[in-house]
Amino acid sequence: MKIASFNINGIQGRLATLLGWLERAAPDVVCLQELKTASANFPVAALERAGYGAIWCGEKGFNGVAILARGQQPLEVRRGLPGDPQDRQSRYIEAAIDGTLIACLYLPNGNPQPGPKFDYKLAWFERLIAQAAAYVARQEPVVLAGDYNVVPSDEVADIYNPRSWLKDALLQPQSRAAYRRLLDQGWVDAIAQQHPGQPMYTFWDYFRQRWPRNAGLRIDHLLLNAAAARRLQQSGVDREMRGGEKPSDHAPVWITLKPPRRGR
């Protein structure tokens, strides 16, 4: 099973880009973030013609998440992250697909910090940690996929150079500490495990020639519980997508999982 996460940064304007990538890469499951469209305008018909069923939670102009499954309809498990009934932002959705629980998330950016947006980011992170704690020990594979808006470290594997990002919410100690607490539950960061020390950037800002200079950040992550980690085969970033026509500022990140053993 090939599972990918892709912050599309506007699905209406980049639908052709998405469809072309789906045809070439043929992922079995795709978690999308930043749809930036109302639920009623989600391009479900175009995706169905491409061979993908979908569930989604849209929001006009902002946020929005979706899960696509090749050749089938994802079974929706949850819509919205528990813990704050007043939170109306479309940032979290779950589905069961072929015996695997997939959570698609778009964690708040948190800028500018300090301030209410950063407070919201940290509070949302706490809710995610609480939700993940209930899933990490499950016997079936669980994948938490999405744009976490956290650069895990100052190492070259995660960021080209932290100097110009030191005040950004993505690098703050509180953000990194929350991400570490999540991992400490027992989740495996698939890219970090399989590509130690290698620059595996998933985001390049549109400004300051950051794509041509490969001045990127690793902020899109696929976290696996033990059952999923035992089946991990490969992982990577389709970085060429960032250099295509009318690109998102993110590139898809993906993993492949081995089929389960017979009798299990």
C-alpha cells in the first residue's frame, strides 16, 4: 500500500497538477491539506473519473483536508479533532482503508508568534497528542499523515539553514517539544527513520528563490504506530512536483507498506 500526504495549497487552482501526479505516482491513499475550498465545491467528480473515492472537509478560502483512496470509497471514521467543540476549522479527518486507519491532519501554522495564533497551534497540538495516545498501541496499522507545520530540528535533514527562521512558529521550542512528545508515545517518523541525515525537504517558500536554491524545510510527516512501522518498506518525497508548472509550495511525501502476513 502506497500512502502519500500532499499539501495542495488550493485544490481548485491545482486540480490538473493533482490529477497528473495521481496518474504518474498511483498512490493507493492520499491525504490532502489546504484544499482552500468549500465542501460543496470539492472536485469529487473529477477525482472519481481518475479512479479515486474521497472523503473531505472543506472550508472556503482556508484550511480543508481530504482522504482519497484508489479504486474504493474511504470509510470515514472521524471528522474533526476532539477536545474543543468551539473549533470550526477544517483540519482533521480519519478513514479506514484496507485495514489501516489513516488520519489526515493540517496542524495550525501559528504565526505570528507569540500571540493567539501560536496559542491555538499549541492547544491544537495538545488535542492531537491526546487523540494519538489512544491509537498508538492499536493492533492494526495507524498512520498520522499531514502538514505538521513543525521543523523537528536544526539539522540539515530538516532545514537548509535555520538562521532566517528563528522567530518562526515552525521552529519554536514549544512546537518542537510537542512534536517530540508525540513521537515519544511510540510513533515512528518514517522519513527520518529511513533517510537519517539526508535533506528530505517537503516545503520551499515561494519567496527569495528558495526552490532554485533548495532552501527547504521538512514539515510534512508520516507517523506510524508499531503495527504500521513493522510493514514499512520505502519512503520518499516527490520533490520534482515543486518544480512543475503552477506548483504548490509543498511536495508530496509518501511511504509504502508491505501486505499483512497471512493469518494476521
